[in-house]
Amino acid sequence: MTNSKIHLTLFLFFFSVYALTGQGSIQSADGKIMFLLTEAMVENHSVSFSEMVTLDDTPGPQYSKYGLGMSVLAIPFYLSGKALSFLLGIEASMATQFAVSMINALLTAFSCLMVFRFATDRFECNSRIGLVLALGFGLSTIAWYYSEDFMSEPAVTLFLLLAVYCVTSKDPTARKRDLIWAGTFLALAVFCRLAVLVVIPGFILYQWMVWNESDDKNVKELTRDLIRPAVPVITVIIIIMLYNYVRFADPLATGYENFNGRFLVGFFGILFSPGKSLFLFNPLTLFGCLGFMLFLRQQRKTALLFGWLIVSHLLLFSSWWSWQGGMSWGPRLMLVVIPYLILPVGFLLREYKQAVKIPILVFLVVGILIQLPSVTVNIARYYYEMNKQFGTYGHDRILFSPRYSQLIGQFKQVAVVFDNLGDDIQMAQMASMAKNGERFLGADISVVLDNGLAVNAPNFWWYYMRVFGYPFYFWLLPPVALVGIIAVSGSRLYRETNNH
């Protein structure tokens, strides 16, 4: 099998997994706001909408405080959802949300492919190591969970990974082109999430190190190499400033000015808290940290760039008042740097294969088991249960009490949901309310837990279609086909990577 066929097979494998386990709807408040902006741009040619998503919203025109990029990216998916609604007779709101919710399944599958290509192209690992790293990122980290909702982190992860891949190109003849592409992908990442601007010093440092090691230290050439990727980034920043002016009457107001968090709490929480620890939710990253010194010795420039990406995001979000990422699975805000903690594992596998192979595979499998309950049952259910039990202190219990960590609580919620599936009458009532667009904004937590279909059923789109009463060829045939694709592509990847 050629490299291009391996790449295609790997992409199909991951996309099929994400499509199979996708929720097919938009359940987070952030995702709903970005979706409403997409809807407003398509239907009303406007950047404001009227629907209130949270209790803090005031009546009148609503503006998204999130990056414009995701809502723009969703436009073709929204239009395809409308076409799907027309062709299959599915309700338009359901079809458009389904199509938009699948964006991150596509983007995360591409990120897995880029992790594989980074390992094989930039680090010269064999295909088997590349596959282990792709599996480690795609199924053994929180990337799997965030592939199923409409959030900005998966898009930022892919665009930043593409920018790093391009800027670390080793082909001197294509360097000018690669730098332009690097700037373009970096601009797209900034367009989706302004916080990405913190990585720019790392890119400048990398460019300076490349120039400093060259035989011809031409200052003009260094300047040109810095300007090429800067042009698309500056262009996007100007667009964002215009958008800010429309939203807030101030080009410098972003909606993210609140950095009055407690740094030490955020720093400890992101790295070590029982409810959000980067290492607990993504255990394979521990081996990434162990492999970093090898990485630094063998590819110093790239390792320093990776290090800046990780540290800059850690410092930034440790200072953020909502370092925990709200009602989320694991350290959501750190998803964008997880590839740079997974890729160094390849250096350990290459140098000490016999010693580390079994421990790494064990940690990879443990990571997969950790992610499974998050994609099986809506994580909001556990937050609601904790709120019901402890009120406003419930969230802190999840964060800092090992006994109430999501890693334990989410498994319990899976058991509760599957135990309640036998109540056909209640399930039919919940499905009826969901089809009628029933919202629980401001409702008592007990009401949501008793009547919310999204928190009382397996969180898979095809299961929802079954509950809604659609014909079997809508809800049964697609998952069967996806399982077939996963089995075939997975077996081919296993065979081919064994031969390389």
C-alpha cells in the first residue's frame, strides 16, 4: 500500500469511529451560540441573533463572544444539512445541527492523520510508531470526546498542527511556500480562537534558530521569512477587529478580557487536580514528558517550538478565571497542545522499544477506557447530579475531590442511563418533548434529569433517530456500515504498518 493509501485508510478509520460515536446534535452552550451565529449569517445575513441560550442573556440582539472562524467554517455544513433535510424529509433544525455537529469528527480525523505524518515525515519514525501515536492522540485522549460537539478546540488543534508541520519543513526549495502555508493555517487558528496569538513568539524563535544555523546569515532573508507567514495573520486580526467593532463598538474588545483568575489554582488544576488533570485524562502524555529530553537532543529547534506551544498555553489558561473550561470533559482548553505531548512518545519507542513498548500500550488502552464513558453518555448528566446533591459547591467537588472526579462519576452515569433504558413510557415522553423542541433553560435540575433525553439516553445520533421513530435504514444501516469501515480499515492499517 502506498503512503497516500495508508493516509486515506487512516483518515477513514478515525472519521468512521468519530461518526459512529457522534451525538449528531449540539448540546453545549458554546456550540449552540456558534451555531446560532451560523444560522443568522445564512438565513438573515447578520452577525446577531435573537435566541437566548443562557440565563445571563438579556432580551434583544445577541452577539457571540466566541471566535468568528467556527461559525464561518460551519456555513457549508449548515447548507448541506438543509439539503439533507430536503432530500430525506428530516426536520430542518435537526438536519442542520447534525451536519454542523459532524465538523469536528472530520477535523479531528485530519488531526490524527497529521500526527501520523508528523511522526513519519518530520521525526522519521516508521509507520507502526506513527500509527501508535495517531491512536494515542485520536482515541486515548480527550480529542475523542471533543470530536462529537461543535466546539472550537478541534479546529484550532488541526490548524495549529498544520502550521507547525509547514514551518518545520526540511525542504529548502519549498521553504517560501511552506512559510506562507504556515501563516495561513496559523491565521485560521487565530480566526477560530484569538488565544492562539500566544504561540507567535515560538514561531519567531524557530525562524530565528533556522536562520542562525544557516551558512548565509542574511538579515533581509530572515525578515522576509518572518513577513511571509505574518501577512495572513495580520489580515485575520484586522477582520477580527472589525467584527469586534460590530459586536462591542470597540475593535480591541474581544469578550475575553476577564483574566482575574488565581494562577496557582489554575496551574495546579490543569496539571494535577483529580477532576481536570491533563495527565489523568490523557495518561499517554506522561510518556511524552519522559520522551521530551530525547526529542530535545535529537531535534532541538522543533522541541523548543513544541515546548513554547505547551508552556504558553499552560500559563495563559492558568491565569484564566475559567481555567477548567466550564462544563467540559477534562482540561478542554489544553486540547490544542496535546499533540505536542503525544508526539515525543515516538522518540521513546524508537530508542527504547523493548523497554517501553508494553507500558506505553497499557497506558494507551487505559486512555481509551477513560474516554469511552464520555462519548457514551452526555457529561452534563454528572454535573447536574452533583449540582442537585451539593448545589453551587458541586463543581468544586468535581474539580478537587478524588471521590467525586469525573473519572469515577462518569462511569456511574453510564450505568444509570443504561439501567433506565427499560422504561419505554418515560423514554417515549422524553423523545416527544425533544422532537417538539422543549428547552429546560432555567428549569430545576431535577426536571432536567427526569425529562432531558440528551442526558438519559446513549449519546449517539443513530440511537436518537431510533427513539424518534425513524425507519431502520436511517438509524441502523449507517452504524452497521461505519462498523464495517472501521473493521476493514483497521485491519489494513495493522497489516500495512507491520510491513513497514
